Amino acid sequence: MAKRGLKQKSRVKKETVPANELIIVLAGEAGQGIQSIESILVKAIKNDGFNVFATKEYMSRVRGGVNSTEIRISSARVRSHTDRIDLLIPLNDESIVHLTKRIGPATVIIGDSTQVHDNKLMNIPFQRIASEFGNPIYSNSVAIGTICGILAVSEEKLYADIRAKFISKGEEVASKNIDAAKSGYAIGRELYKNKIIKFGITKDPSIKDEILLNGSEAVALGALAGGCDSVFAYPMTPGTGVFTALAGYSDKMGLVVEQVEDEIGVMNMALGAWYAGGRALVSTSGGGFALMTEGLSLAGAIESPIVVHLAQRPGPATGLPTRTEQGDLNLALYAGHGFFPRIILSPGDVKEAFFLTQKAFNLADKYQVPVFIMTDQYFTDSYYNLPQIKTDGLAAEKYIIETNETYKRYALTKDGISPRGVPGFGTGTVCVDSDEHDEEGRITEDLDGVRLAMADKRMKKFNLVKKDVIKPVLTGPGKYKTLIVSWGSNYNTVIEAMKISGKKDIAFLHFPQVYPLPKETAAYLKKAKKLILIENNQTGQFGDLIKLETGIDIKNRVLKYNGMPFSVEEITKAIS
């Protein structure tokens, strides 16, 4: 196949792409360092004053396959995934095959012709240049330099970031990576000067002071703001990101971090922490949470607070362990045997993830119930720049009381919430029992007396929980004809698609809390002439919950369940 030299004109250079943004995708097999490229690039681009969004997709393997990273750079804030690719840097032939559907007439493809064979390829000998510095492995730094050269990113800051990334491997390795990046930078400047890659992105100096945050980090920071003092987990993609993020704060924050032998132990250790007066988080995914369901019922029976971060991925069973889906709502909703109240929250963006997770700890403590934070792989692994999050007024609200000799853990109260004591704080005995129990926590077989009183007490508490629900968020005109309904990580993508559609009579209803369902839900739905449900699962689980609770069946359902998130283009087409 024909191979193109750097100075050769590209047949795609005359195609038009949006001038105010550039979408770059890097792809290669696991082990080729795609994620290292991403971590350096995104930081360097943001610190130079560009708005940036990054997300990744990867296969479940240590070596081989195809992993890719999408980096979207724009004059305006960008927070969603697109199908379009402006600049593709493949590291092998498999990357071209894997991304074929996203490669358009205007896509510029640059790569090493000894590794990639495509008739649109513009040859840049990444490996030969890297080998000049002693090792082909430095080709990643050549690619980093090339992209930063195209964008005219500050060289001084770029090389400082590269040094910080590689200095742990020694001065020689760090210096050679910097030298390789310098060679790539010169190539990138030439690509831009020759107008092979065109864009007109406006920098904003204030962006340099903003933070970069992904979904996992936002949940972790929200947990710390909520007073989380212990985290328990068994590693499972994509829930592990929150666990490792919190582990990074363990020394500074005095956090107890324990990788437990299995998810059964995870849940029980967390319940033990709450029983002792701690504030524990468990982080898991669908298959791991399945093992926690008995422990969840234990939480319901002993009326223990617990906060569960459930990061969703496609099932059944192991399914697609590194992909994304909103397929576990029913799992969280119906897990456990018998009735007990619970709260399910699902953030739409990283800022909301911070505040919802912080609130989750207060809700769990206040109502003595399990609270779920539901995310997914796309959400946890995507990140972008945003202003510093203001935390004024946030506090860890604790409801533990000091006990005395007359203390009863399950005292029957008017609102169903019994005073919660912990061992050692006061003189009372704090007795809990997984069997049905009396007010003091002792096992009972009094079916028509104590059993019914305790069941009714838990129902009273649920009725109280339903009065303290986070309201849905409406985006768009108050007088709408069409209403989009969705939850979780679809939020930013729907917002952008609505802007592109240009429709003036369409609005979007986002649910930060999906259970108990906000009481306003039915009123919002009844105002619309047309309803559209958008969910990243096969059956429309949230739509089914809405029908169950309100009697309103949203028949127009846009569902995706191939393991990938919705793109802006897909939702734009659906609502147009």
C-alpha cells in the first residue's frame, strides 16, 4: 500500500472540520503505553490553557488487543464522547480495523509505516526516531511531542511533565524521553505550518488554574468530604478506580484501606466499621456486588448505614469486564431478601459525583439505610477540566448518640428512626441481630406483636426517606413539547446533542436520584407531548421503574448495550 511522507500533501487536508476543536484518538495494543501518553498529554494541554475532555476504551487483556484514548480539545468546555476523529495516531494495523467506523473522509492518520499500513497514512517514523535515542519504547514520547507541537503547547511545561512521569526510572530514561519528545515536537510544528492539520482553538489562560478530575476521583473526594474514614474492596473493574484513588489519600487523611479476600468479606467488614462508629465505603462492580447481597440484607435488618459505590459494566456474569453499561439498576433496586429501605443516587457529571457522594454518607447516617452511588466504566474513566469545586458549608453530619443504661437500639419511634449508639460511647449495650428482634436487639418469635411492629417501623422510615429526595434537573425551556428522560453518565452527551439539534421546544430531565423516585416525576412527564427515554442498557430499566411508580410508559426508547457509551452524534440523530 502507498505510504506518505511527512511533507507530502494529504488528500484529506481540504476537508472541513469544526475550527474550534480537535479530536485526537491514539490507539494501540495493551502494553504499548497508550495510557501513559494520555496522562501526560491531557495534563500538558490543560495547563497550556485548552479545554480538554478525555475518555478511553480498552480490552480485557494485559497484552494485545486494541486500546484507544480519545482526547477532545476545544475553545469551549467539552464533556462528552464523539464518534468523529480529526487526528488518528494508530500504533498498529489492528487499530485501524478497530476504529474503521469512526474514520471519516476528513480524518488525518499519522503513524509509522513500518507498523501501520493504510493508504491514508502519513508516515512519521516514530520507532526509527525513538531508536536514535536508544530504545523504540520512546516512540510514545515522540507521539506526545508531535501532538503538543501541533497545538504549540509550552515546551518547558511539557518537558517538565515528562520528567516528572519518568524520573522514577532514572535520570537517563527521563532525559531520553524528553529528547524523543523534542523531535516529535518539531514534526508537529511542521504539520501545523503546512496546514495538514487545521484548527482555530482559542486558549483561555484561566483554564491553567482549573482542576482535572475523572469520575473515580470525584467519587473518592466526595467520600472524603462526607467523612469517609475507611474503604473496603476486592479489585474489580471499573469499581477499582475509586478504591485506588482513596488509597492514595490514606496516609494524609488517616484512612483505613483494606483489600479483602472477597466481596462477602468486603461488605461485612464495612458493616463492622459502621457498627463501631466509622464511616465506610465499599467500591465494586456488578459481579462483585452480587456477592454482597446477603450483607446488604444484613444492613437492612440491623438498620446499619452503608455506602456502596457500584460501577456498572455489561453482564451477565463476567460479560464485558472493561466496557460500560447502565445495566445494574435493577440489581441495586431489588438486591437482598425481604423489604428494607434504600437510596440510589447516580451522578451525571464529576461535580455532581462529588456532592452526591458527600451527601450519601449523611443520608446513610441519618436514615440508617444503604445508599448507592451508581456510576459506570465510561463515567469513572472520563475526565475533563473544571473550576475548583467550592466546598463551603459541607459537613459530615453524624447522628450517633451517647447511650445510657436504658438504651434500646431499636426503640419504636414515631418516625421509625431509632437512636443509633455505638459500643463504648456511653454506658448502654448496643445489641444488633440479623434475626427479627425486639427493641433491645434480642431475637424474637413474637409474630403478631414485635415482628409486625418492627416491619412497620422500617416502613415508616422508608416513608420518611421518600420525603427527602433530590429533585430532578430540568435543562431547556419550561414549556417543552418533547422531553428527554435519562440518568447517570448520559447527562453531558444529551446536553450537547440538544444544543446541536437546535430545537427550541425540547427539554431534558436528568435524575441525580433514581430511587426513591422524586414525587415531581409524573408532573414533568405529563407536560410533554412526546417522551424520549435514553438509557445505556437493553430494556430501559429506569423507564420500567418510572412506569411502575407513575403508571406512565415511555414508549420511545433509545437504548444502547454493545458495551460502548452513547456518542453525541447518536443522541443528536435520535432526538432529531
